Amino acid sequence: MSDRLPKHVYSGGWEHFVGGGVAVFDCNGDDLPDIFAAGGANPSSMLRNDGGFEFSPVDVPQIEGATGAYPIDLDGDGHLDLFVLRVGDNRILKGGGGCKFDDKTSAFGLPENDRWSTAFTAWWEEGHQRPTLAIGNYVDRNDPDGPFEACDDNAILWPTDDGYSVQVLQPGFCPLSMLAANDARGRPTLRISNDRHYYVSGGHEQMWDINQRRFLGEEDGWENVSLWGMGIASRDLNGDGRDEVMLTSMGDQLLQFAQPDGTYKAAHYDIGTYSQRPHVGGDGRPSTGWHAEFGDVDNDGLADLFIAKGNVDQMPGMATRDPNNLLMQKPDGTFEEKAAAAGIATLKRARGAALADFDLDGRLDLVVLNRRSPLELYRNDSEDTGNWVGISLAQDGGNRDAIGAVITLLAGDRAQSQQHTIGGGHAGGQMLPRHFGLGAQSTAVVSVAWPDGTTSHHEVQAGGVVLLRKP
């Protein structure tokens, strides 16, 4: 773990028991990933990556009450902005290059609100220069009968000429993660992961069809699942072009496999991903999962899984010594716990996290934001890792980063695919080149299904980041 990271702590009362996300992106054009960390009751921090695992604090508008943030180019000017979730009015920090940001919430026409926002995702509708935004709001703090069964409404913000129009999305079941992505049917869908602790009864995970503007139900093959939903991770694990979905929770961490008929099926218990109890630390009570993220940590061509763990605060029925998980995928599709061996099984109350190559050596490193404990940064110095390639996308128009594209890579006889999305995780995400492990392969063929439905094909070499522009 690096001891050269400026101290940053996510803290606060019950409104910051949840949240604590990190946004990871390049804010100054040097290709090194930088970090924006929510602070809760403390101010948020912007940490510039100076290379060599050295980070420097950067002056940005002081934002307190932040639960998380997501990098996104809202106006298509080529500079990544930050959508900052808060307890209170959300904020937009407009990026201007050189890691400089200005609070331009009003200029973007973001509607005012005083809600407790804990989830975010975004997508571009065909023909629109600016994105559609979905915001998940947690408990309604103004409900006198709350907090239980007092979940707030969610909102979809549709772009207009001078700002956004608001569509209230009901019912709300206290979301802690949202993700707009192609579902098992291959259709763009808004997935909402909800916290059963507050909806108590009658709620469940939700899927909202973006094209048809409606929630999916039994008639669509959607089976309701109720859990203590905290985070979402999405990745094609078996090369069939459909994303599997990991849903973190208290107790079981639920991995759902996409089926050919467009439905989902829970993974068999012996796959090794349920991780319902601590694997070290001596606490036998159930675990609490937060941020989840797939990434090929050893570059063998198989996506691995990191899960941030930690008690909400002092919940007596849940483990208080609750180490993070690093689940390494094996060739047979099962997963093996390696967090302790990797040195990342800390017993802090972890919340948000990100797998990113902070030193540009081709190996995914790790940053973890903890509640009431300092931010942690881990360098991946694993030996004998495989080859790798990073894929970055660009196109003309407002959706410059080609959000909604699907990248399919064939290296040898192994196919992999990743959707290029904004959202998921827990209260934070990243905008970086998509990382693929190649194993022993030195070249790969990449197909990009662009947001407008066209497809391009490219041959790429291992060992660096390749920028693919839409023809």
C-alpha cells in the first residue's frame, strides 16, 4: 500500500453511512489516472497523479456532503466533467483541462433539489448532443414517518435546449447503484439496485426499459429479486457477448448469468463469488458488500472481481472485521479468494473503489475509499502477468467518448467483450481506456459496435493503449 497518498477520509453521520465513491479519470491529459474522492461531512478531494505513485492535492471548488461522483463529458468539449452526488443539491464541476474545475451547476441547467442522492448513470439518446441522466435518491429525509419504508423517488433528467426536464421515476426503493447498459436481451436498460434495509417489504431490484420507457415485469421474463443492494458490476464472463451482473449485498453477493432467452439465472453456489462471510479476521458474521468491479488483475484473459467490504457502522448482526475480496477467475470459470495473499484484505469499512493502472505498467492497481479511515492505494507488482491492451474510443458529436459502444476482442481463441458505460459500482466510476488481459497473445482483433449501430474492425498490438476513432 502506498504511504505517499494525501490523507483523505470519508466521514459523517447516518446520511454518510452509505456512499463514499471515487471517480477516476485523466484530468490533465498526461494519461495518468487521477482521483476525485467524496468526503461526506468532509470536503471532497481532487488528487493529481504526478507519476511514480505520487499524488498531489489540487484546488477545486469545496464540496461538502458529497456521497460520490462520476466523470462524464457533459457538453462534448473534450474535457471530462464531474457529476457530484450529494446529500442536498447535486453539483456539476466543469473540467477545463489541467485538472481545473469550476462549479457550473446553474449554467448546465441542473434542476435544484434537496434530496439524498446515492446513485447515478447516464446515456446518450440518438440524435442528442447532451446525455440523459438518471439519479437515484435514497431515503426521503423529510418524511415524518421515516426512515423505514420512506424511500424517495428517483429521477430521469432529459436534455432540453436550456437545461433538463425531470421525469419522476416511481416507485423508488432506496437505490445505491444504477447502470444503463444492454441487458441479457441486448436492449438498453436502466438497472437499479435497491437497499432492502429501508424499503423493508414490497420492494425489489428494478429494470427499466430505456426504449419503451417502462419497468420490466414477469411478462418480460424479469423475476423480482429483493436484497440489500449496494453496488453493480457488469461484465461478459464467458465470451457469449452478454454481460453477467454482480449485485453486492449484506450476506450473499449475487452473481447473475445472462441467459440466451434474455433472462438471468443466479450463479451456482460453488462458483466461489457469494463471499457471504469474512475470509480472514475471525469474524463469523455475514459480510456487507459495497463497490464491485470486474478487471483482469493478472492479464490472463479472464476477468477477476474486486468487492469492497465493511460494516455500515455498528450493525451487530453483521461482521465488523470484514475484509475486501479479490476473487481471481480460473480457467474453469470458478473464482478463488486471493485478497489476503495480495495484501488488500484490510479490515476498514470500505465503500467505493476503482481498479485502474495508476503507473501505466499494464497492471491494474487499486484505490479504496473507507468510511472514517484514510483512502488506500495499492500498487499491483504481480510477477509473470500476461500481455494486455487498453482500448480508448472517440467519435464526433456530443457523445465524444462513444458511451454505449460495445468492444469485442478476440485474442487467440478467447473472445472478450466490454460495454462502454457510465454508472454502476457504488457511488463512483471511471472514464479510462478499457483494459483487456491477453495472456500469451501479442495481437488481437477488436470489433467496436458504435452507438449508432455501425461496426468497425481493428487489429491491435499488445503493450499499450490504442485510440480507436469511429470511421
